[in-house]
Amino acid sequence: MAQALADREAFRDRYRRQKDPIAEGRLLWRAQTVRHLVHLLPEQTILELAAGDGLFAKQLADVSHGENPITAVTYRADHHASTRLPEVIAFLQLESVPGALEGRSFDVIVGIDLLDERNCAWLLQNIYKLLAPGGQLVLYETNPWNVVLKLRRVLGTVFGSRDRRRLLSRPRLYELLSEIGLIRVIALYNDFVFSPLNAPMAWFLRNASILLENMPVIQTLAGCILIYAQRAGKSPQSKTISLFRHECLRGAVSVVVPCHNEEMNIRPLVARLVGLYGDYLHEIVLVDDNSTDETANVIRTLQAEEPLVKGVFRQPPNGVGRALTDGYRNASGRYVLSMDCDFTHLMPELRDLFDAAAQGYDVVVGSRFSRHSVLLNYPFLKIVANRGFHAIARLAVRRSFRDLTNNLKLMKREVVQALRLQEPHFAVNAETGFQPLLMGFSLKEVPISWINRTPDMGVSSFRLAKVGSGYWNVLARLVLETRFGVHPLKRGTSTLVQAPSSVPNS
């Protein structure tokens, strides 16, 4: 069985060297995806099976800041890493599975092109044993329904270079993963960049991949299948890992969170913020936006338990824009971080925002549509609307950006004070993105993941048809301001009042 893994390694590495149009970029892309998909924390252990030349393990070490021990295993005889690997990577040559790994466990297991019909069940059973409780599995498997692959396999048979792999379909992968006891199984069509492509086409398809991967029917033509699964149980990690790294930001950040019917999400969010980033925090401003559940009571309880929490309790009319504006008014930190209440799972990725702020940027935006972002279960129509809006906005304001309408933003206080917010609903996120850019503040986008809401996370109040007009209103005002000088945006113009000495029931 291990020989089958060695054969897959050889086939994959040969293809990477000879035919992959973006070999190095693809490995970085996938490493970032792993980091975002599992929400990697320092000290969590990673195992790469059939690691080949070790280049993917090297990319994993780079994107994880060298903070995660990585074990890279090859099954090819007399095979060695093709480059000098960081000390955080242990490169092993094994002849069996689990072999020398017997009795060990890992928080994350990754692999590329591992599964074959002849060994899949056996290999997945061994992977299951190697996963720690709560451990996560991420695999990239070749998609057998890809039309280019089908054509290549036919031509290979004709010309004597037959592809002997027996690939599994997406439904079959679902079935096998569930049978061995893995939970939260996801199998998504992924990656539309594959040979034969020249550089311009590879660039175009890489930028279009997020759209194509979520497009009904077309998605089945992707180059691979991205698999995610988890072993049941809770990770044995008991200690709280602080992600504080920048002394210049100590106690500087006010977190503003609009909350509408979020009783299930508030307490986990506050716990994760304090646990991971407590040294950065000046305060956590929770804005109850006329909730009809127990949100207000949860905020009051947290306000009594946690000194960093400040509650703002709004009166009708409600709206995300109004709640965010009230939150900004009550924020007194040197920096203001705005975020949604259901961002609990992507907490480890917030460190990228703090890193950029420490570099001196005035505004840092979490981009859902970066080349290294991860979108899971994201509604296709919302993707089309977002990409269409940003394409028109780039033409209208003649600036380059990828995703300025997400509510995950870290801004200096002077930026917040210069905002002129008018939109009462979700379109306020376009105002908080475009206005700083057009006022000349320095802005950086960092990739984040976006996993759409599950039943235990409440129900999103975003409705595309209802809020779409607000975004076009924002764009129209920006065009008038930038092209015709109507009420132009200027730095230093403040429309947000100074935070009061106490937090009111506003």
C-alpha cells in the first residue's frame, strides 16, 4: 500500500516540474488555504503525507511564521528533500503507514493527490488514527470529472503513457470520509488553473477561480477537489495562546461589534478576543441593535463579568449602519477594529490585521476575495454581486482594490473620526472602505477566510435585493465626490462625536 503512495508522489512531482504553469504560486496558495481553513494556532502540529520534495511543507512553514512543528513524510526510496528546509520541519522517509509514526498524533494532517480506489479506505483509517481528538484533515485530490484531464488520459493511453491512477469522485469521497467516523466533512471543487495554460490565461483563471468554484455545473470542471474533515472530540490544548506580538499596539484597540439577535455568538466571541488578543485591547464595544432575543441581557451579563466589555443599547430604528456608527461614537481607543458577531472561528487570522497596523498602515481590511482567501458555502449570487460592484467601483474611482465592503476593518482613530457615514444598513461597509481610500489614508488588504453561517450561528439578516440599492447610492456619491468635486472627502473632517465619559443606553 505504501508503494501506491510512492507512485502517486512520483507522478505528482513529475507533473509539477514539467507541466504546472504556476507550481510555486499554487503551493503558496494551497498553504494559505490550509492555514485559513483550519484557523491555525501556534504550536499545533502538522503532518504532511507523501510530501515528495518537501516544497509544500516549506510553504506551510512560511505561512505559519515557523510557529508550528511540521512532519513531512516521503514513501519514495532514497528520496530526499530537494531544498534546505526550515528547522521546524522534520523530514522522514518511511516504508509503511503509519510506520515510525505509530502512537503519535497530529492536530492537522495534509496531503496532495493521495487517495486511490485501491488504497483509499485503508489510508483514511490510518489517517484517522493519526489525528488527535478534534484534529483536522485537509486534502487536495485530482478531480476525475475535469475535461482537460479526461482528454489527457485518452491521449496518454493512445501514445503509451497511460495515467494509472484510479481517481475518486466527490460523492465517493464524501461517503468514505463519513464511513470511517470523520465529521464536518466538506468536499469542494477547487482550482481552475491547470495546464496547458500560458501566463496570461493562468493569471486570469486564478483571479476568476473563486467565481468559477462556486458556479453551479461549471464548478465540476475544476482541477481538483478540496477535502476538509475533522475527528470528533476536543483538542487537548488547554493553555491559552496569546497572539500579542506588537508592543506599540498594547491596550490600543477598541473592538466594535454590531449585534442583532446574536445571543449564541457574543460570549464565544468575547472569550476568544480576550484570550488571543487581550493585550491589544482597550475595550470591546458591543452594540445591541434592537434585538428580539436575549442579546441585550447577554451583553449586560458580560459587562458585569468582563471589565473590557462596554454595552451600547440602541432604540429603533435598527440597522447595521446605525449600530456601527453608534459603536464608533463610543470607541475611545487609538485604533478601532470593527467586526461581525459571527467571526469567532477566524480569530487566529486577525493577527494579520495587527501585523499590518504595526507596519504603519492607517486602515487594514480583511479581504474575502484575495487570491489566498478561502470561501466556503458562500452564496453564488452574493459573489457575483460583490465582484460586479467592485469591478464598477474600480473603474469609477480609478483605484485598485479587491474587497473593501467587508466589515472586518482595523482603522486608526483619526480615520474613524473623518468618516461621513450616511447608510443605515449594510452599505455602510462600502462607506467605511472607500472613504478612507479616497481621503488618502494608507490602506492594506489582508486575506481572510469566510465560512457561511451554520444553524448554530444564527441567521444572517443580509438580503441582497433589500440592501443592494444602498451600495449603488454609495458608489454614486463617490463618483460625484471624486469626479465632480461635490462635497469632496477630506482628511481631518470629523462627523463622529467624541466618545462620552460613560457608555450610554443610546
